[in-house]
Amino acid sequence: MTFPAMPPAILQFFHASQDADADTWAESFAQDGVFHDPIGTAPIVGRAAIRDFIASVLPNFRPFLGLTPIDAHTIGNHVAVSWRGAAVTLDGRPVNWSGINIYELDESGLIRQARAYFNHAVFQAQLTG
């Protein structure tokens, strides 16, 4: 699947998710970036904390197939992307979810803030099966 056209940091965000690369994924954020994953939960603040969060999630899956962007809409330094996620739990159960992320980029083009909108209860139910 071809990704939709997006600013470089957003492309990096999605490619790194598919590579299950916590370091590169976090490097798409500004040093003081904020990640709401999902919206309504406590924000994760700072690139190091975002990296630690991602690194804590990835080992729960074999494999973590990542997030695939479907559509992207860019207006100035704001980007909205619809996506699908896929992974397999350690005991072999498939997990599929989808949502929309809203990004705000800083002046250097890195992610200043990312807000993930998806149904966390549906995601969790697949984990506890």
C-alpha cells in the first residue's frame, strides 16, 4: 500500500510504527512533544517519555505490524490522518483497531503534539480476549 502524501515527520511516525522502532518513532516528535494516546488519557510529555511509552508497548506483541495511514489532510502545520493498526498478541490473537490522529508540527517540522482518536476499550478487549 502506498502512503498518502504527508510531511516528513508524519511519514516517519508511520514508517517507524511499522518497523516497531521506538527510537525512530519518538524522533518524529519535538524534544518537548506531547502525545495523547488516546485522547482522554494523561498526555505523554517529552520525546524521552514518548520513546519509553512506545518501547513499553511493543514487547506485548509478536509481531507489532504498526499503523497504516489511509488518508491524510494537511493545512499549514496541522495534519489529520486516518489509519488502521494491526498486531498479534504474544499468545497469537490478532488485534486490529483504527482511528484518526491529529498532529500539530513545530517550526522545524517535528511533531509538537499528536492526538490519537480511537476506541481504547475495543483495543483492550482484544488483548484480554
